[in-house]
Amino acid sequence: MEDYQRALIGRMVEHLDLYASGRTPLPKLVEDLWGLFAASDPRELEIRDSFQWLWSDLDGECELRTQPWAPAGVADDDRLASVIGELRLWATQVAAGESPSRPRTPPPA
């Protein structure tokens, strides 16, 4: 992975921090993370798959909070906190040139 790609992925941590501080809403975080991932265009299958796995989990939790079709009370705050923590770890590892940790479990079908 090139330095510029690692730098773009490292910027994901800044966006996660903005969300944690309340300065970025969850839908914006979902968009920003995808944009940084797309701009970094990693070629390594392990990196692509692990990010997409985590991002889809985050996107699903976002939809449960923002879409009119989502029943009240189905969003899981603990699951959201967990996937945000996993995304932070993933971005930190990839930005440092390490192999990303494997996501805990697949998102529910």
C-alpha cells in the first residue's frame, strides 16, 4: 500500500473523532468513511474486504436510526459503539502498515 493510501485511511480516525465529539452526524460519518476508502482505492483484498465488512455494519446501524421503514427500538447502541471501535482499530492498523484485525462477526442477514 502506498503512503498516500495509508494517509487517507488514517484520516478516518479524524472523522470517527468528529462523530464521537458530536460534531458530525452518523449519516455524514458513513459517507465520509466510504469516500476516504474509495479515494484510497486499496488493491489488497484483505483490506478491501475487512473495511467493507465493517462499513456495511456501520451503514446498517445508521439506516436503523434514520430510515422511516426502521421499527423504533431496533437500533443497537452497543453494536454501533462496537463497530465504531473496530473501524478505529482497523484504520489505525492499516494507516500504520499493519494487517487489519479480522472483524468480530458478519453483519446479520
